Amino acid sequence: MKKLVKRDESTGVETWCHFDSDGGFTFETVQNVDSIIKNNKAEANEYRAGSMIGNTQNHRQKVADIPVSVYYEVLERLGNPKDNPVEWRRWLNDYDNRFFRTGGGTI
């Protein structure tokens, strides 16, 4: 048997509790990421290399949009991005995670 524990309408994250026959339970977090992936592809298609050159007011550039459930899973494994930037760069540059990227090149 499973029961919905929490639903966040803004992020689309649902937390479910699965009850085992032996009295145990497991929590599962589910999120539909189709809209995030679609938006990331659109932003990646709009990316132009060198677009920040000469613009002294644009100091930051968005490189990825990671779904909440995936972010916390990777955060648990790799730690905080500011404390472990090498592994986070490696994770973002990994071919399997390309759908989270919003720009071209490598980080």
C-alpha cells in the first residue's frame, strides 16, 4: 500500500510512503521533469558563445537548471557545490546529464 505524504504544486514534487507487509516503510520522491528539460533545451538553443564579451554589467551566466529531487540526490552524494566544485563540474559536464545544461561548452 502507498500513501501520498506531501505534494508541492510549485515544483511538482510528490512524496509517497510505501508500507511493506512486514510493517516497514519506504519514502519515495517523484517529480515530473519534462517541462524543465524542455525549457533547458530552449535555453541551450538560444545560447551564443561569447555573448558576455564586452558586457560589463552581466557578471553571471546560468549554466544549468536541475530539478529539486535530482539536486538533493546529487547534493547528498557530492556535497555542497561551493565545497566540491570539481565533482559538480564533472557531474554537469557528464554526457548523461546534458539535459540539465542551459548553455554550450564545458564548465
